[in-house]
Amino acid sequence: MKPRDKYLKLVAWSEKDQCYVGSVPGWIGDCCHGDDEADVYRKLCEIIDEWIEIYGKDGRPLSRPTNRSYSGRFVLRASPEMHRALAVRALNEGESLNTFVIKSLKKAVQKGRE
């Protein structure tokens, strides 16, 4: 395993730029781009290796890795009004609050990918 393997690497199509853009969420923003997704990924890996080397030479601590496992559970704080509104919508749909919120989040994520 290489040190860069601990970091989540994203290569996504950018409608605005009309090309693929590479980044490392929480550490390195949009840092490379190109027309070939695999090529952008390779460039991104090279950039991460360079940053790790630079941080090491400077004695700076690396950003916390984001490529980790997730339990599927998180706590969400909402206002009482929002909680009530979501609970009512879930009841109207004949679903539990958890199921309704998961379906709503899935829709939002899918919409964000378009």
C-alpha cells in the first residue's frame, strides 16, 4: 500500500469545464484536468505523491486520510420544526422517517451527479 492509497481520489466530469477534474476532498481541491478520465486519475496520483513528499520535507503533518470505511450511521441535528415536517411527510408517504430521509438523500445525491 502506498501512502496515497489512504486518500479518497475523485475524478469527475465537469460540465462547466467540459473535461474531467481530479481532487482529494478535504485536502487538495481541483488540481488537474483532461479529456481522458484514466489520465486525470494518474495525474492526480502523481500530485498526491508530490504533496506527500513536500509535506514530509517540510515536516508538516499530512491531511487526515478520507479513504476509510463507513458504518452507514450518522447523527443529524435538525430544528424541531424540520424534524416535525419530515416526520409528517414520511407518514404521508407511509414510510418510516429513516426510510423517507434516506430516499430523499439518494434523490439529492443523484441530482447532484447530473
